[in-house]
Amino acid sequence: MRKTRILIGIAAGALALSSCQKQEAHEGTKPVAVITMKVGEEPQRRTASVTGDISARVQSDLSFRVSGRIIERFVDVGSVVKAGEILARIDPEEQRADVAVAQANLNSAKATELQAQLAFQRQQNLFTSNVTTQAALDSAQETLTTAEGSVASAQASLDSALDSLSYTELRADADGIITARDAEVGQVAQAAQAVFSLAHDGPRDAVFDVYESLYLHRAPGDEVKVSLLSDPRRTVMAKVREISPSIDTSTGTIRVKVNIEQSANLPLGAPVVGTFQSDTFTKMELPWSAMASIGSKPAVWVFDPASSTASLHPIEVAAYETGNFQVTSGIKPGDMVVIDGLKFIRPGEKLTSVEMKHQ
């Protein structure tokens, strides 16, 4: 019994000694050193540069209205043309034959009409002298009416044939520049097949296919700086005229047209660079090393100089960029955010902070 009491006393003494040693070791632990950065707000404008080209506001595809083999071509890509100018001609033999047939039919119809008119006049004179009957006069009248109808029909056929003959010549529908050619001499062109593309003189656009992410968060402003790719010194500020309401599913881009004043004198088809800028806004920016998490949501450690401890704050991230990210909420300007040493921090643990100046 006495031996048991001695063993219990020895064990209790050992536990007390161990507890004292742990307490002394804990009190002697040095605070964890971390690097912090003071959160600041900076004015910012998001910019993005996209390549595009200069195109005419109005463009038209020119085609023959009848089929035939092309026998002459008078213009090429880059040619400056005037409204009504002949651009190409197809073989008109078939149309000329149709005109000849229509003309012959018209002549025959006119001759028939003349005979019907003379017969009607003769019947009128005989009826006045009571030599013929009313039925004979009515028959002559009917024959004349039919002949007049035949003349009108033949005249319409001739007009149609003449129109078809005129369609063998392809003419420019406006002043402008030929931007594309899709047929050659000797080729059989089908009716309505595009032969030339004509860029009309007048207003011009800079056309850009912009990636959709540019419009997902903070849309750019209405003004775009447009500069020639071949000569970046030639720049002009232009207004956005049209934004496509749909996204091109094959490229994931949105077509944007920017109005180019005629005084800018940028050549058609010239490759250009458009610099899109958003309106000025303020941002809170932190380096990637400051990123922590609470569950599956982003967070940062905020250092409290008064207590020399840090606490996790959930944040909302506006954008992820190369080397840093932008925060919209969860912290405020002036907060001290830990940017290095995060993995050694425990809630309520004493820290020493070294502030790093924002670059």
C-alpha cells in the first residue's frame, strides 16, 4: 500500500514538471514574422488592343441578271469606278435573237391590228348605209380588240427582250472601288452569281472582331483609338457606331464597327489596330501571394497592428491578372494584408509585421 502511494506521488510530480516545461516553452516562442502590404486605391483604365481593317459603310455584290459566258471584263480589284460604268459584258447573241423574235412578233401583231381596223371601219360604213348587220359590226369590233391586245402583248415581250439584252452589260450601281472579283473572261456566269464587290464612296468603318470577355465585366467606352498597322503614327480617335447583339459561336468574338471620318483618309482594306479603353475606375490590387481561402471562396489575411494578430476576410475578386488580382469588397483602403508567410499563420497567434511598399 505504501509502495503504491509512493508511485502515485512520483507520477504526479512528473506531470506537474512536464506542464511547467511546456508553459515555459510556449511563453518563450517567438512571434511569427510576416510581410504585409497596405491596401490602396488607384485610378485605373482597362485597355485592350485588337486588329481590324477599314471597310466601306455600304458594300454591294454586283452580278448579271441573266446567264451567259463572259466575253469582256473592264475592271480589276482596286479600280475606281463611277455609277453606270460598264464593268463586264457577257455574250449577247441569245438575247439579241430573243429581241429579233419579239420584234417580228410585234410587227406581225401590228399588221393584224391594221387589217382589223380597216375591216371595222368598213363594217361601220356599211352599217350606216344599212347594208350590213349589227352582228357583223360587233364581230369586226371583237376582232379589232383582240388584235390590239396582241400588239400590247408583243410590245411587252419586246420590252422584256430589250431589258434582257441590256442585262448582258454589268454596270456599277454607285461610285466606289472594286474590292473583290469572282469571275474571269470565258467563264459562264449564272444569273445572280456575284462577279464583283463594290465598296461605295462615302462613310467608312473600322471593323473589329473583339473577344467577348472585353464586354463581360467593365465594357469599354465609346471612343476608340485607331492607328494604321503599317504606320502607328497615323492615329485617329473614333466613336463606336455599332456593336453586334450576338456572339460569333465559331470564334467567340463580337463584331464592333467604329465610325471613321472621311477627313481621316484611311485607305480601304488597310489593317488597323483599335485600342479600346474603359472609363476610369478605382481598384484595390494585391499580389497572387496574398490569396488564401475560406472553404471554396477567396480570402486574405488582414493584420491588426493593435493586437499583432491576423484574421481571414472573405473577398470578392473583380479580375485575375498576371501576377496580381483586383478586389472589389471584403477589405478597405488602409488595411494591412499579409502577402508572405501565410502558411505559418494561426488564428489569434502573435505576429510581427514587415510592411512592403506597394510597387
